[in-house]
Amino acid sequence: MCGIAGVRRFDGAPVSRELLAEMAKRLHHRGPDDSGFWSEGAIGFAHTRLSIIDLAGSPQPMAGASGTTQIAFNGEILNYRQLRSELSYPFRTQGDTEVLLALYEQHGPSAVTKLRGQFAYAIHDAKTAETHLFRDRLGILPLYYYADSSFFAFASEIKALLPAIGSADVDHESLHDYLAHRSVPAPHTLLRGVRKVPQGHHLVVSADGTVRTEPYWELPRESQILSVTPEEAVRLVDEALTASVRDALVADVPVGAYLSGGVDSSLITALVARERDGAPLHTFSAGFGDPRVDELHWAEKVAGIVGSEHHSVVVTADDFRDSWAKLSWHRDAPLSEPADVAVFRLAELARRDVKVVLSGEGSDELFGGYPKYRFAAATRYAGVLPSAALRRFEKALPASKARLGIAVRAIAEPTYAERMRGWFAPFTVAERAALLGGPATRSVLAPYENGRGDALRRMLYADSHTWLADNLLERGDRMSMAASLELRPPFLDHRVAELAFSLPSSVKVRGGTTKWVVKEVARQHLPADVVDRPKSGFKVPLDAWFRDGLRDMAYDLLTGPTSFVGKTFDRAAVRALLDDHDSGDRNEQPRIWTLLSLEVWHQTLSW
């Protein structure tokens, strides 16, 4: 991976090398191996490089052979060798960056559809006076921008935009989105005026300052569902995932794998081991020293099966306290998941031995892995049940029934869109309105509320565009890049994603079994007890830590006199939340975490 940034002015003022250098400085962790700059009058690009392919060559920004194009590229084009062989072009390097330039010069912006991999890149075309930005299909890699009447700026991370824009205020409407999603879905961010290029989109900046975005790819629609037997579906997924893993191993540096012990990472690791055919393989896992949530023994078992050299790290409450602010700076947003800290410690561990890791991210959102997907159809009609009674029932549930409480909270929401996101939402629509003094004025889930087929497909479609792209993938990118480590998720090869949305829902949730087709594929490569054990996920024992090691920190930050949360939300309600959790009567960990992360992030706004 790398870091990219750039500025284009519309007022004729030159873009200084000093400004580009300051933007690049804030992306050094993304590319500690090299940096480069290009500027020509009112436009300039900056690049920081983490060398993965063509280690000694391919410096960036890079000029095209025509002399009229410049590129700043972050990512890996996994089919670049094949594309290169199809092009007639005076190549000077052996890497994938120049292939992108050659494709653009011969095919224009539509060349992006030929790419396989994960990418975010900018190309300036002097002939058309247009600047083009592209983000990969699933949103694996980030790309942010800011535009006003005088200039346009872009960067891999928000912090690198700030030298160009000066400062930015918190966007009040995005606070509604954050309380609902634990992150802010594209194209918005928590900062007013700073936006994301949505996944699978192409952005064009014209000489007159016009900025427009348009999709170049979308997931298959209901009319494209294949008519296949369950056995055929298993074969197709096995073939597609095997090909994706094979492509993801393309690198000129050591490649390892994350291994949590769950079915997704275990399957990816097994496929990697088969492709490497006995070559040394490093695997990595994290635990918490808590037998209720630790999966280290499962990871060690799978490592023994595939013959990898396994490494593990134990994450403690002190890790959270000591690294929370630092990692909020890296994420440019609140740490939406407690697992963010664990993922960073895992990346630190992996970086000692490898420069690239493969992960199992994306399987749940494509193939229906979460428990909520069993109830997808029921969620659509849940509005007929009396919400008030459901709320009273949820409030009366003991802390040990947290999962049931989440389901009840979701089912009690007033609209289908709210019920869809209610499974992951820390705060209900009513709670958000009370905290922020009124209801939200926009709905980021509105595009996913109608169409797209049955209830499960609609839920998966919404989750793949919000929860996955703007939470899990954002976390994966930032926490790995904080350790200068490249992360590759084979499940999110766009061919695998297209296949997933071309399969009928009946092979995803089947007989009450979630992610059925993936588990059947895994059964061909792993023992039954690894495949069939209950889903655990990357859980962190914060319910106990908020009553012990992190208790005082939570009270101080959320109820203190200078607290952003205390000033922005109802301070008495926040204290009541803390007291309820501290008493042990309720598990308010998700809501405490959401507010505490917002507070810690806000303190980093002195960037």
C-alpha cells in the first residue's frame, strides 16, 4: 500500500512543493520506503511508498509516455502482468503503476473496469484538463476529498487534507450517522466538507472546478441470480476463492495470513498453504487473556493442520488506554469497534515477519455470516409488533442476554431501513434524536430500502455498502497501515463478490445455518470441528474492563467539564448510561464505547 495526495487550484495560484510535502508527511506511515512529488502550475501530486512490487523501480508520481499524464497510485493491481502483455506501450518499469498509465492512455477512464485488485489512484490528463480519481469496487482502499470554489484536494487519509484546507468542523448531521452505524457511510464523513469517494466510483474534476462522481461498477441485481444446485454453488465458490487467493499472493516481499481460528480466516489460510505447497508460511492471531472470548487455541490448532509458523499476541486493557488516542489519529475517526486496537496489535506483530497479510474480511457481508441474517425475512414485517412493549422487554433483559437484546432493539425500530441497521446500531432512532435534540434529516440507507430482491439480499447489499466499506474495511486499512503493513482480503476480489450476489439466498442461509456455502467449501479443506463450531467473532471483554481497568477513564472523559460528548449530548443521560453499566444490571458496553471513542477522537482534532 501507499499514500497519495494532491491539490488542484481553480484560481490560478501555484501548488507549492512545501504544501505537498506537508500532506505527504502525514502519510509517512502508509509509505515509509520512499516519497515523491510532482507539481506543474496550479496542480500537484504527492506520494509515499510501501514497496511491494518492483521494489527498486516505479517511483511516483509517475509520468506517462505521452508526456501528458501523471499518476499517484495506492494499491495493488493483481492482474497487471496479464494486462501488460496485452498492451503495446514503451514500458520503462516492471511494476503495476505504469500499467495503469498505459491503460488510461490507450482506453481512457473506462480502463478501470479491466482491473483486478485493490486500488485508489489519481490521474491528471493535461490534454483534457481533467483530473480523475478512482476507488476500487468494494472500497478496500480509502480516498477522501475536499472541494470549494478555489481548489480541490484529495488524499488517502483525512489528516493529509488538513494542510490544504486548514481546519474543519464536526458535521452535526454526520453525528446521527455515527450513532447509528459506529462510522459514517460514504460519501459523508464526521468533518463538514470532507467527503469520501464511494466504493466503485470514478470522480472527475474539470478545469472550471466542476466535480462529478459516477459509478463504474455495481453488484449483480436480482435478475442476474444463477439457477444452480447447492453442490454447484459450493464448487463455484471454491474455484473463485482459490483463484482469488492465488492472485493475492502476487508480491516481491514475504506474505503471511491472519488466523483467528474462525472459519473465514482458517479457510483462507488453508488455501494459502495449499498454494505455497510447503513453502514457509507465517500466521498471526490475537487474544485477550479471557477464556470467554479467546480463540487462540483454535488458531493454534489450524496452524498445526496447515503447518504454518504461528505467532500470537495478548491484548490488555492497558493497550486500549495507551493507544486509543494514537489509533484515533490514524483512523481519522472514532474507533468504531473495540477490535480496532486488537487489529493494530496484530498488525504490529505481523510486520516483524512479513510486509503483506491475507485476511478473511468480507465473507460475512457477502455470504450471510452474521446471526441477524437468519431473521432477515422477519425483520421486514417486524413493524407490526408494538414497539413500546418490545422496548420494555429489552430493558428488562439481564446483561447475559445481550444478543437477544440487540435483536429486540432492531425489531422495535419504526421503519424497515432502521430495522436493517438496528442490528449494529448502538443507539436507536429515538435515542439518537433525544441525544442530538432532534431527528436526522437524511437517511443513508434510503437507497437500499427498496428493490434488490428478497430480504436477505437487501440486508447484505446494505451491509456491504455501509458496515463493510465504511467500518470494517476502514478499520482494516488504517490499523494495518499504522504498522506499515499491507492487508489483502481475498473474499473481496470483485469476482468473488459478483459470484456471491449471483447466488440464491437459499445457499447462504440454509436450514438455519448462516454462511452455508462458505462452510461447505471450508469442509473440503479443514476438519469438521473447525468448520462447525459456533461463530465467535473478534470480541473484546470491554463489559468487564468498563467496570474495572477502564472505568475511571470512561467517567472522566464522558462527564468531565471539558467533555465534547458532555457538551454535545445530554450529560445526565450519559452518566446514567455509565451508572447502569457499572451496577452490573445492564451491559451498556456498545453505547459507552461509541461515546467514548467519539470523545477520544475529538481530542485529536488539533491535527
